[in-house]
Amino acid sequence: MADDLFKALADPTRRTILDELTEKSGQTLFEICARLSMKYQLGISRQGVSQHLAVLEAAGLVETRREGRYKFHDLNTAPLRQITERWPAPDPSGPTESTP
């Protein structure tokens, strides 16, 4: 799972898609493509965005749901929390070790 997650986060376009889903979760492919084109001037095809979404979904960062003929994409931050729990930052208020 961690390999898929890091692979998904390695691409700047996928990070931009995650940024857009952070602003507005529950977007269709059409909405995501329009926002990427208008806001970031990304000239990426619908098929390209769909492939990026598939990578994000495989990593668990995006969940999809169908309502009628529409497929909505929602952000899932649980995998990111797993990373922070795997490598927690040291507690700055805890005891410090001194070397003799």
C-alpha cells in the first residue's frame, strides 16, 4: 500500500487533482477536467485525468461513488494519516537524551 501511495503522490498533476478535491470533494470527471483546465491551464485529456484518478484510487486517496450515470470522486485522507502514524515526529517536550 505504501508504494502505491508514494507513487500517487510523486506526480505533480495528481497532487493538483488532490488539491482540487480538497477544495471541493465529490466532483465528476468533467468537473475535475474543467477546473484543471481553467484554474491551472493544464492541457490534459479526459483520458489522462481518468488515468491519474485510477492511480489515486488504487492508492486509496480517492474514493468513487455512482449516482445514476454520474461517477463522483471524493478525497480520502486516511492513507496520509497512516504515513504520519508510521513515522511520528519526536515529541519536543519529551525527555532529551544526552550523550556522555
